[in-house]
Amino acid sequence: MRRLAGCSRRGGAGIWYNAGVNTNVSKYLAIADELKRDILSGRYDSHERFPSEETLARRFGASRPTVERALRELKRQGLLESRAGSGSYLTFAAKHATGAIGIIAPDYRAIDFFTRLCDAIAAEARAHGYDVLLGDVSTPDAADRGRWAIALAQAYAARRTAGVLLEPVDLIPESHAATRKVVATLAAKNIPVVLLDRDYLPFPARSRYDLVGIDNLQAGYRVARHMIESGARRLRFLTHANYANTIRARIHGVAQAVMDAGLDWKASCVIETDPADEALLRRLMHGKNAPDAFVCRNDPTAARLMQTLCGLGFKIPGDVRVAGFDDDALAALLSPSLTTVHQPVKKLADTAVGSLMQRIRSPKMEPRSIMLDAPLVVRDSTADLRAPDR
């Protein structure tokens, strides 16, 4: 198994996902896969003509039509290009690739969604014949997130990684500057970058990098609209004091749904607190215009809120409805089960890897934002108790 130079399994470059070899494929695809590994490993001189069909036919003991199909496949993948009267040559992407893509995800261990997403990305990358580099398996402290991400970008740049999938740095005062340093480090080596989940510029601004995530604005609107249709009239959004662009978009979506329904919304409807703060929640729930519904930043926040509210004697959904985001495994296990927005992890991973492959093949493409639909999973925590069958 190849390792990232200068980094250990636990302290620097982190863990590897190994790319396997699928032998149960057509012969031309098997030849294409082996040639792809050779190209990405740097076996061929980037300035010399690629071996001829005749040479490759002898090497693999295959017919020239089979070899020709293999070469067409490599051209389709953006690794080879034809030059009239001269033969085949490595493309720009092939010259700068190494057979591995990198992931920079500060929340890999901190948030279940990112753990599942990175693991799914690794599986999808293997299907494309790439290894995947991942950062330190331990979660960096908030104060170290920027330095950690920059150091990892420098390691990937030194190795000439084929491309990088980046979860922008957040939760530190200089998060935007840290992410800018990351992308600048990679850009200096012509390493393509695709952003995961969110941009690093404040919502709704957009950087010049591809972005793959869910439509958080629409998702926030969808969950709030559902709660309003279930009878809620005084919605609040619950989050910690520091939050990423995705959370801002969710708040905007909830606010828009509330206002479209003719209900009251103001800045104080965003509650920035620890969901375990019993004193604050007691004052809130016994105060004027007490909330009858909470949309929470994610499922763990919703779960902790439900626990606190129940401890204070409030019934869910009888007294107050609660919904979350991400559809973590715990959502269906809570009592009552939690209504939440589903993160389509497999589709996100497939789309992110596919987008990075396209960016590797066509580095001058215009930047794209690919926002996938995130369906609402309705469970008991937002039940409409006014319904006749209740």
C-alpha cells in the first residue's frame, strides 16, 4: 500500500483507502485500467509519444482492435489525446495526476454526516481507479483546524495529488483566510479542487470553485413549511453560536417559509444556545409567544433538545414539535422518532467524485454549483395532533 511521504498513519497524512483491481471486466477495460495505473504512477514520459497499438498488443497479448478500444477508453477519461499524424500523448490532466485524490474534511470524525460522506467518496473513487488520501483520523481542535488543513494541502501539493475534495474550514476566527490559503496552495500546483457541502465565502456569495452539496435553502423552507402545515405558528431555529454557511442557508429557508405563511419572523427567532441549557429553555418555553416548533441545525442538536424539553415536562409533539437535519442513524431511534432532512450521502459522493474527474479532465470549465435534492423524512416528532385519526 502506498503512503504519503513524510506523514504517519495517525499524525499527518492519515489513512489510505486502497484502490482495488477488478478482474471481472472485458479485456479492453482491463487493459485500460492497467494503462491508467501506469499513467497515474508516472511511468510514461509526459513529452514522449504514448506506446503504439502494435507495442501494446504485444505487451498484453491482445488484438489491435482490443487495444484500440482500450486507448479510446483512456481518451474518453481524459488521460490521452490524439495528435494528427503523430500518435497519442498524455493530456494535461494525466501529466499532473498521481493516481490519488485527497480529501480535506475537518469534520470527518466530529460529524456523522461527514464520516459517512468521506467513506462513500472513498468507495466511489476506488471504482474510478483512484486511491484516496484522507487527513488525520483524529479530529483537529477548533483552534488547529486552519493549520491542519493548510499542512494537509501542502502535503497533497508536494505529492502532486490528482485532485482534492475540500470541506471548507470553519469554527475559527480566520476560517476564510485559512481556506483561501488551502486553495491557493493547491492552485499553485494546478491541483483541481471541488468544495464539499458549502462554500467558504459568506452566504450567499460564491467562490470560483465547483461546489457539491444539498440545497440548504430549499431544505430549510421544506421542513418549516411542513411544520406550519402540521399546525406550528411560532417557529424557532436552534443552533450553536458559531455556524457554517449551510446553517445560514437553512435559517434563510425557514425564515422565508414562515414569512410566506404570513407568520412573524425576526432575528430573535434564531436561538443560539446549547440545547442542554435548561434554564434558558425554561424561560423561553414559559415566556410570551413561547415556541411551538423548533428546527434544529442537525440531528444531534435536535436529540439533545428533545431530551431537555422532556426533562422540563414538555411533550413532543403535543406541546412542541422538533425537526433536525442530516437523517443520522439516531433520528429513527429516538422516541418520538425525529423528523429530519435526509442527506443523500451516496449521491453526494458519486457527484463529488464525478465532478472532480471532470475538473481534472477539463480544468478550464466554468465553475459549477451542483445542489442535490434533500427529501424531508417525516416522523413522529412533528405529528399533526389536530388530525381526525389522532
